[in-house]
Amino acid sequence: MIRFLRLLVYLCLLVGLGFIAASLYSPPVPVPLPPPPPLTGEIDRIVIEKSARRMQLMQDGKPVRTYQIALGFTPEGDKLRQGDGKTPEGEFTIDRRNSESAFHLSIGLDYPQPEDRERAARIGYSPGGDIFIHGQPNALPGGLQIKGDWTAGCIAVTNAEIREIWAVTPIGTKVEIRP
């Protein structure tokens, strides 16, 4: 009986010490990284990787900034027609900029291209259009961001990111959208 009581006391001490140790533990706090240095000059290319949900700004052949992106609501595959929710794939050029769009700044791509129009005409559909890199909807309260793939085929970033992209991306910049 004494052995049992001694074992019970040791067990209670062990559990008590465990609770004390657990109460002293504090999980590591992530240290925020300093913001990257501001971009200077103009970029010469944008590379978008749909499967990775990643967009890179390239300057002199090197990535100078990487962003996480949102795509069309059904992003797998190339855009075939208006309303399919897909983001087109291929080589494009920035051909317009709109500071008054329904989204916080928008940079337009030259989609559809002749081959997109021809393909859509063969299957009897409109190829769609108005593909942009843009920020969040203007109707969204400041600082909020829609999660997941939600656009109709555009590429979306945060409002702060589109302001940075806007400042360094002239009309004529090449954009490659990969699967």
C-alpha cells in the first residue's frame, strides 16, 4: 500500500511539474520581415505562374519582386470563351492602364489575340476580353482582401501591390502567363 501511495505522489508531482512547464512555455513569435526596398526604374517583363499562384516582375532578366495572386474562378486550363472563369495562357503585352476601374488600378493585357478570336469563332463563342492585372474591388473596405480565386479571368493582387506594379510597368511591357 505504501508503494502505491509513493507511486501516486510521484505521479502527481510529475503531472504538476508538467503543468508548470506548460504554463511557462510561450510559442515562438514570428518576426516580421522588413519591407523590400522600393523598385526603381521600369520592369521589362512579368511572368505569371498560374499553378503556383505567383507573379514575378523581371528587370534585366532577374526577378525583382514576387507576389501571390488570385486568378479566375476556374483557373485550370487556357481561356476559351467569355464567362468560363479562366485566366488566359500565353504571351501578352500591356496595352492600357485604367486608374478609374471598378478595381483599385488596372493594367490591361492585349487579350484576345487573333488566334484566340479564330478559335472562339470556330466553336461559336466569344473569346471574352478585358483581362487585367488589378487590385481589390473598390467596393471592398480598405485593407481587406478577397481570398482564393475569385476574378472572371483577371490576375488580382492587393491594393498596395498594384500601386507598386503600376509605378514601374509601362504600356508595352511583355507578360507571360504560364499554366
